Amino acid sequence: MVKNIVLLGFMGTGKSIIGRRLAVELKYQFIDTDHFIEKRTQRRIPDIFSEDGETYFRALEAEAVSVVARWNGYVIATGGGVPLNKANVEVLKGNGILVALSARPEVILRRVQRRSGQRPLLNNPDPRAEIEKLLSQREASYRCAEIQVDTSDIPVEKSVNLIIDQIKPLLGTA
């Protein structure tokens, strides 16, 4: 059985772009839990948030996590709130190596502003303050990962290489 590599972290830390490249390098498949939810529900995440609320979205997210965690040989990019639910973390750890990506608030803001309107949790007058608040609330949740990588000042390829160097011993391929 080939363990999954699970990318955790706040929005804008690079989970999707790093995850896709990591999957290519490792010859794994790639899945993003947010895209999985959108495909399954035929709805966009911002629409789910605005029409049904965050609680409903988190239930869909937990269901998606329970499905994809059973797969083998995947790089799984999770939504930023996935580790807030301890059950999600346990399910993902059962068949995966958890990697937490982080970035400084100003870097996150710059990255997420490129995709405005797609970040429901930042729809407020002061997104930087909201990022800082959410990061402080979630910081402890991201510490559950075996590997931590700050993506603030390094290119995607370097992030991918750092992750590969750290997961090889955990996969038994060092």
C-alpha cells in the first residue's frame, strides 16, 4: 500500500500548485478536496457557503475527506479548514503523511487577492485582519503534521524538493 501525501495549510499557502507538482515528481495521482466537493455537488464552494453556510460545507468536506483518505498513492490538497475537525486529521493520518504548508499573512493576502471572490471566509472589509485572526485560530490545528514547510519566500519547485527530501524517510525510500 502506497501512503498518501496530505497537504494541510491555510488558503494561499500553495497546497494546490505544490500538490500538483509533487504528484508529478512522486508519480502519484492528485486530488484537491475542494474540487472533489465541487464536482460531487455540481456547485462552487462560494455558492455552498453563501446558500447553505459554513456548517453545511464542513459536513461535505468531512465526507470528501473520508472518501479520498481511503485511496492510495495520492497527493491530497485539503481545504484550509480540514484539520479543524480532529476526525478529519485521524482519517487522513490513517493512510497518509501530513505536510503542513504555511506562509506569512501578507504573502497569503497577496496570493489570494489574485483569485478574488473565490475565498468566502475573506469577504469582509479587512481581509488582512481576517487572515491573521483565522491563522491564529488554526495554528495549533496545523501542528498535527509530521512535516512543516514555510512557502513564503521560496519558489514552488524548492517547496516540492523540501517536501520530497522530508517524506522519503517516512515512505521508506530514503
